[in-house]
Amino acid sequence: MIETTEDALDWVHQRGAGALAGKMGIEFLEFSVDRSVARMPVEGNTQPVMLLHGGAYVVLGESLGSMSANLHAGPGKLAVGIEINATHTRSATSGFVTGVCTPIHLGRTLTTHEIVVTDEQGRRCSTIRITNLIKDAPARV
């Protein structure tokens, strides 16, 4: 059972956030059921015109929302994304963006999280909402 924020952050580091999150340079800074924070570099995740790619915002949001849903789900359960949407309101061009994930709904079978992504000046760049379905984890072979 995960009881502290430090235990939860250890859990995410041990479990890993997946190969894509690693390729994108996503770094988890804070992690709990109530609030999770991660950052991602703009460099390496841009469109040809050097703006952070809209899909990169979504990868950051889904990484935060899915990992947070899995922490809530607990042992023997698996949370999988079933719906995601994003509204991009500003373009980041350098430095890092930071995503802050908070739950909107934490149920037995569904979770919904909002992820607000800001640039280094604290300006909102994107708002992402993800819904995850919680189901039994598959048996390991």
C-alpha cells in the first residue's frame, strides 16, 4: 500500500511511465492521488516551426492522468485511457512546460483528471482532460 507522497513518487520511478514518456523527456516531480506534477522540455518535441507540438502536450497530459489513475486504482487493477481531449491556448517555444494533474472524479471504475500545462512564465498553454477505465489487471505469464 502506498501511504506517502515519497512512496508514490518511488512507485512511478520504479514502474516507469513508458518508452514514449522517456523519449519525450518527461520527468515526474510530484506524485500523489490528489496532485501530480511533471515537466517536459520543449526542445526535441517541436513542430517544424519550432513551437511545442500539440501532440506533445497530449502525451504529457496522458502520462500524468494515466499514471495518477493507476495509483488510485491500486494493486491488482489497471487504469486505461478511454477518452482524452485538449485545448491549446498558447505556444511554448523554449525551456520546459509543466503539467499539473488534479482529479475531477475518482470512482471505482472511472477516473477523470484535468491537466493544466504552463510555460516557464506560468502562462497556461494547454488544458487536457482524460478519462480512464479501471479494470482488473491481466495475469502475468
